[in-house]
Amino acid sequence: MWLRDSANQMQSYLPLLKEHNGNHSLASLYRGVINLQSRYILTNPFCNSFQPPVESGIAPAVNGASTNDDVYPTYSNQTVFECKVGCIS
């Protein structure tokens, strides 16, 4: 999940959004995306692309280019797909 791309993809549905608490509503989809993005940002705030969440059952993708990334703090390829910017300690 690329944070910027997923946010932009959800933006196109904003005019259709109605307040609704059903599990299969567009509002539920928005809440899910916001919750997942929040979880990723809290875990690895300097990364921009993440692997599927464990509960999805989808295996992490291999990103061979990530081995060249020199990022601090370090990250796990099991949760992060790409991280290009990091903080300097």
C-alpha cells in the first residue's frame, strides 16, 4: 500500500460518502483505509509503501531495490515495501 496513492484513490469516492455505520458501506471502507494508514505511519513514520497487513493473508512482496536503501531507523521487509527517507540520529 502506497500511502499517497491510496489516499488519492479514495478521494474520488468522497462525493459519494454518506454517514453510515454498516459493515459494507463506503464509510466503513474509508474508516478501514484511515485505520490501516494510521497503523503503518505509527509503526514506520518515515516509510511510504507497506506490505499487505498480516490479517489479509497476502504474502509480502519482494522488493529487490529495497536492499540498496540506507534508512534509519531500519525497517522490516515483512511490513515495509519501500522506505526512502529516514531521520538522521
